[in-house]
Amino acid sequence: DSGVTQTPKHLITATGQRVTLRCSPRSGDLSVYWYQQSLDQGLQFLIQYYNGEERAKGNILERFSAQQFPDLHSELNLSSLELGDSALYFCASSVSSGPLSTEAFFGQGTRLTVV
Amino acid sequence: GQQVMQIPQYQHVQEGEDFTTYCNSSTTLSNIQWYKQRPGGHPVFLIQLVKSGEVKKQKRLTFQFGEAKKNSSLHITATQTTDVGTYFCAGDQAGTALIFGKGTTLSVSS
């Protein structure tokens, strides 16, 4: 158990809909990362938050947004869903209090299927 | 932007053979991390390399960080069926974000 909790584990929704994925980081970790994993696409970095503020942005679509709340949990919002958004979405957390990225702990992921 | 490339994408070996995966970055990295993802699982941290030319060993696994801090490798000696999975390298530039390569998927037949 990595200590990172993601809900829900599975999500099936229709095209055009909006969903929210939730992540609770490990206790004490201030940094939260979101990644998208599609078949043969590896782990695509979406966005990072550190202590409530956006720290880095990857190839995140404008239809996607995220935030980190004062209790450090994070939510990833995906809207106007398309078939191509079907993927495994991972959240990871790390201490990341210094200039170097520290070890990241991954949640079990949310499997999103858009039909 | 920063890119991290990994080769090969897939590798099949017979149990007992060695395996190596290579990671190259388009930019100088502050550090590099390696992760393993078992089939159906989530990535799990293996190791972090920080210094130029650093070499670290974990039992049958040997990790190297290049002198220019732009490349790295993971070598597994005498593979076992438990080594099956996808191995990812991940790098960053001065703590911006962890960028992952596409991974090398290792299969092992006994």
C-alpha cells in the first residue's frame, strides 16, 4: 500500500459528460502529480500541485482542470469527454520540498472508460 | 519541452538471460528515477540517481547515470520471472516535474 488513495477505481461514462477523479496523497506529502496512461503511451504528465498551488503543467487539455485543496487532497476534472480520453489516470504524491523531485508514490489509479 | 526517451519499447528474454533498458533525455537532468510497474499494477519507485556517473546496485539490478546527466541505464542480471513488468525512467529539471519515458516492457519465459 503506497498510502495514496484514488477514487473511484473504475468509471464508465458517456461522451460529452464530465467526471471528477479524487486523490488523497500520503500523509505529509505536499506535492501531487496527475498522469494519464493510455495503451503504449507510457505515463503522460498532466499537472503538478505543490501545497495548494499549481507548480508545473504538462500536455493537459483545456477540457481538463485540477486543483489541490487546503487539506492537500486533489481533484482532476475532465469535461466534454471523448472516446480518446479513456485511460488509466494515476495520481502520485511526494514530499518534494527541495529543488529536486523526490520519490513519488502512486495510487492504484482510476480506470476511465468513455462510451 | 523536456523529453525522456526509452529503448527498447519491448524486450523478451529467456529466464537467466540479462536485460538492459536505456533512457535518454533531451536536456540535462537534476536527477533520474526508475520505477517498475507490474501488469495491472501501479508504478513503484526503485531508485534515484543524482550524481554524474553514479552507479547503484540493488541485488541483480544495476543503475547508472551518465557523466553528462542526460542518460541512464538499468541492467538486470540473470532475469527471473518475477522481473516481468514495465520499467520506466523519470527525470526532471531542477524540480519542475517528473517526466516519464514510455517505458520498456520486459517479458520473461521460463
